[in-house]
Amino acid sequence: MMIDHRVLERPGNVAIDPAPGEGEPEGMAQLRAWAEAGTRNGNHLWMLISHAGRQSPRYVTSQPMGPSAVSCR
């Protein structure tokens, strides 16, 4: 679960951006439905909250962002 749609780890990643509640109102309802579907019949759903940062490949973003101003390219 990516937190910034501008720096994905790969195409197709799901991003919570903008945060539900601040952005589109149906966003939180969609996340709840996803959580309910993933936990049916006693299943566990574990999401890793992530930010690819400077590891985001060039074909995903031309301007990766990270905590440091040091260029990695």
C-alpha cells in the first residue's frame, strides 16, 4: 500500500493518496470494502505501508523523491 502516487515501486501499485477523508469521500468506503473482502471467513489481511522513494524506477517516475537531496542517478 503506497502512500504517494508519484513514487510507486512499480506500475499497478495501490496508493492511498490523497488520504481518504481528505480527498474523495468514496475512498474510505472503498478501503473498508477491500478490508472486509480480505478478512472474510477468518482470513487475515496484512498491508505493508510503503514509499518507494528513490528506489522508484525511471519508467514509473522521472523524479523520485527521498529524504536526502543527494542524487542517486
